[in-house]
Amino acid sequence: MITLDTFKRGFINGFKTLWLLSRVLVPVYLLITLIRLTPLIDWISVAFKPIMFLFGLPGEAAIVLVLGNTLNMYAALGAIASLSLTIKQITILAVMLAFSHSLIVETAIFKKLRVPISKIVAFRISLGLLSGMILNLIL
């Protein structure tokens, strides 16, 4: 049965989740927005343009992949929100990160499970790269 207590708990849980996500999303969004005001974003874009071209992405999208692979998906979302990307580009990034997100944390988990780390990391990164190239061709 839905009671006032249910709404209170839902509000508190929702607020805790909002706080948790905001602690990652807002700083990353602000950082990338500030970087866009400097020549640094242009340097990053030029440096990674040849590689990112394979996926149909601009060079600055490399920031999203680095954040998503090293930190977590929420950091990648903050970066995506601060960049001007098309729906196609966001879709490609999302699928690539679905295969290869949070590599550091998840590698530690796999290590505790005694799974061959190099094979898992190589497999996940390969799937991410391959999916990006295929999506670029078919979208």
C-alpha cells in the first residue's frame, strides 16, 4: 500500500541518487566546458581526429571515451553533455562505452575472480572499437 512514508523514502532515495550523480556529472561538465574555451580542446581535436574518424566522431569525442573507460559512464555523460554532438555520434559513443566502460574498476573485479585480465580488457576494447566502426558504416 502506498503511504506518506513511501513518498518520503522515495524522495530521500531520489535525492541521494541526484546528489551522487551530480558529484560526478556537474564537475565533468564544467571542466569540459572550460576546456572548450581554451585552445586545449582544439589541440585534442586535431590530435585525435585521424583515429576518431574511423568511428565517425570528432576528435574531441576522445575525451568522452577516455573518461568513460577510465572513470565511469557518468563522467562520460557529463562530457557528452558539454560537447556538440549529433544523435549518430552520441549513439556510437554509447555503444562503444557499453562494451568498454569503467575498465579500471571492472578489471580489479575480474582480477579477484581470477579471470585472465589481459584477455578480458583486450576483448572489451576490441568489441568497443569494432562496434564503433560498424555503427559508423551503417548509420
